[in-house]
Amino acid sequence: MLSVIDYLIAKFTGLHASSFGKGFVGFVLAAVVLYVTQYFVAGYSISWIAAIIGALVYGVVDYFLPGDQEM
């Protein structure tokens, strides 16, 4: 789901100009999605700090998993 949202943001805003910009947008997007999920899933609660840590973990795992890097 994060990949689809990231793709749509990059497609409509053009924020994929640099590797750092794309990584930062992906990090912020992951943190926001993790935090906002608590409003749609019953029994799920997360703090901003936990969302940031989760986004960091997601970024590290995404970095090490092989995949196509072009959009």
C-alpha cells in the first residue's frame, strides 16, 4: 500500500527528482500512514514516536530488499 501511495505522490508532485528527496518523502509517508492507520483499524493504537521508529525500520528493510529502483 505504501508503494502505491508513494508512486501516486511522485507521479502528481514530481518529488522523485533526487534519491534523497524520494527517500525523505517515503520516510514521511510511511510515518504518516502508520499513524493514520489507528483511525481506521479497531484496536490499533500508535504514538508519533512509534510511527517514526516504524518508518525507520520500514526504510532499512526496504533498502536491503532487492527490487526495481526505477519508477
